[in-house]
Amino acid sequence: MPAGVFSVLPSNFFSLLSGVNRQHYAALLVHYYRLFQENPRGSLERELVVREFMNYLALHRDSLVFDMAEETDDISEENINNIADERILASRFLKRIINAGWLSEETLADFTKVINITAWGKPFMKALADIDGGLKTEYESHVVTVYSMLCGETIKKDGHHAVLKAHEECRSLIDSLKVLSQSIKGYYDNLNAETIRTRAAAVLHEHYDLYMDEVLDKAYKRLKTSDNVSRYRQGIFKQVAALLKDEKWLDESAAKYMRILPGHGTSSSRDQCREKLISMLKEIRDDLHSVDPLEDEIDRRNAAYSRSSTEIIKAYIEPDSTVAGKIGLLIKAIQGGNNEIRSRIAHGIYRIGFLSPSSLAFRQRREEGNFSTVTLKADLEALAQNERDFMTRLNKKTSIKKIDAWLDGQGGTDRTLIPKELIKDEDSYIRFVYALLYGDSRNNFGYSIDEDETAKTTEAAGYAVPDIRFRKKNTGDEI
């Protein structure tokens, strides 16, 4: 039988989080972990930890519950209710946390007592702190780290460390996307449960308080507003391909990788390290290729949840807006003859009060061999009017040929034209602007622009315009 995790973890490690005071033990562990992060040395003086625990227990003393498992630590129901000194109560809670293996106590050379975090307790306390602070998935950080590890200077000197870290971050990215997809599926299943669908308040709470906060705001929006995955992915692909072909780098990185593993020293272990590096690089490439299908699945599930949630909410707010509601109204109208209900479900195509021969729709008979459709006169007139309007707009459009002709008419074929000669009023100013735009962007424009670098702008008819010259292109100029 394999040893498993409890060959490292104490057997009562999770007892704190399974008892009646589990929320208080979790809060105390989070308090300690945040102090641990803020302290540069890591070790915290026992007095500081006890004081923090005292402050918490003083605020939550009324919610503490007697636990039979704590009797051996002399924390009885009477003690919890009657101990006046929060210090004693805090010390006893700290003692039980230490006994469970989350923390350890050390006495320094100067007899100062410090509280340390255990190696196996640290990842669990980090998870508690993350959950307490609100889980926010940072998709950008994963792919940026992968890019910096593989495409930075680290890959040249410490390639084995860079690949290991990049592989870890890439797996974290994929795992985060999978969790997001599964989370949406869980909310969708919960939304369609009978207990939710029959209560409007429960649907609104599920959609606006839970789903929007936990999924949309903290994960989905971050994913959809981040472009770093697509921005860095091609660079990562190129680097992975280059590393897989670099035999010298693979040999050197495998030798360094072998030295950090236990039991190194044989030729076979070096070959295994090389294969492991190649495998991790290929997994990074394949994982990034799988991002798009995962995003498509997430989009599909989010759309399905939003559609289902909206339909259920709409059914409560506006019952007759759904198909089932319309059928119900139709039945009521047929049974009761309610004109008000009948008007709400009317099709709106054409309503008649009685039937007559003129109510029938006749098909026009076509002569044999004549397959042209019969067009109403009104339709032909409307089509002709649309064509006339289109041609009018087309004739009014200031085209390149019209501007060419206007400049020719201003004497452009004989001399260089300046703004003061061209701009006389608002209409000529607009034509000048068109000529300026065509001269800058169109190769098929008949005039080129010469700019006077000594003066930036000039005035013409009250308009401040660039001090330029329009010169007619020669026949041999490129157009």
C-alpha cells in the first residue's frame, strides 16, 4: 500500500477544518499567513501571533462553539464562555493549531519564542488565504511568464529551470481555463434545478450575485479582455521549435537538469532528462494550441447560461413573452373571448372582420412560355425613383476627375497654383480640401503637391490652410 500524503501530513492535520469551529480556525490561519507574508524573516514572535489571535477571538467570541475534540486541550464549553482573559483562549487555540501540524514553535538562543509555518502547511494556508481574499484568475500572468522564461536570457544559462517554470505556468493556464469552463457548467446545472426555476428571487440571486461576481467579473471578463495569449503565442511557438532543434542546448540543459534531481550520475539519467525537457517543450506547444478550443467551449457555455437565465427571469417579469406564455394567452383568448388578450397575441399581418371573394389571393396566370414575373406598377415607379436619386447623389459627388477639371480650370495646366488663387469662398475651400486629400493619398490624381518648408500655414479668404503648391504632373509622371 503506498504511503500517500499522510506519510508527511499529521493524521489530525485536517481536524481543525472539520470541527464546529472550523471557520474560526481557518480565519486564524489566514491571519497568521498574512503576517508571515508581511514579515521579511518569516518567523513571527509568539507574542505577536497571540495578540492577533486575541483581537480576532474578542470580536467573535459569541460564535465560538464547544467541541468535544478539544476537551483534551482543556477547552470546555464552560471555559469558552467564562474565560475572561482572551490571552489564555488565544494561546489554547494556537496550541491546537501547532498540535495539528500547521505551525511549529521554536525557542531562539535569546529565549525568544517564535512561531514558524511548516513546509506542508504552507500550500494549504496559501489556498485558504486565496479563497478568503476572493479568487481572481490572472490569465495574462501565466502566458507572460511562459514567454519571459522561454524567450528571455534565462533560457540560455539556466534552460532547465526556465523550461520547468514555463511548463508549470502553461499547465496553470490550461487548468484555469478548464476550471472556468466547468464552473459555468455547474452554475448552468444549478440554474435549471427545480428549486431554482420555481423561485424568481433564487434565479436573480444566482445570476446577479453569484454568477456575475464569481464567473463574469473575476474570470470571464479577464479572459476576454486580455490579448496577451494571442500576442505572445506565436513567439513562444517559434522559440519552442528552435529549442527542439538545438542539440547543443538540449545536451547542456539536460546535464544541468540531471544535477538537480536525486540519484543522478548515470548516462541513462542524462538521456531521460533530455527526453523530459523535449516532452515538456512539446506539452507547452500543445497546451497553447488547445487554448482556442477551450475558449470556444467557455463562450458556448456562457452563452447557454446567459440565454437560459434570461429566459427564466423574463418568464417571471413578463410571462407572456415566452412561448409557453403565448400559448397560455391563446388558450385564455379562445376560452373566454377576451378582446384585450386577443389583441396582445394578434399576429399583426392583416386582420379582417369578415370574409368575401375579395379576401382571396389569386395567382396571375402566365402565358405559356412567358416566365417573367408580374411586377406591380407602384414597385416599378419606386425602383425608377430610387435610380434617379442614386444618379443625383452620384453626380453631386466630388470625384477625382471633377477636382482635376476644377484645378485645370483655375489655370493649373499653365502654372503652379497657390491657395490664395484657389480659395475664394466656402465651395472653393471644400474643393481645395479635396484636392489636398487626393494629392496626398491618390497616385491617379493629376496634380502633385509642393510644400514650402519656410512657412507652415497661410491665409486664404479667411481660412488658415497649409502653404502648398499644386503642380500639374507631366505626361511621363507615374500616375
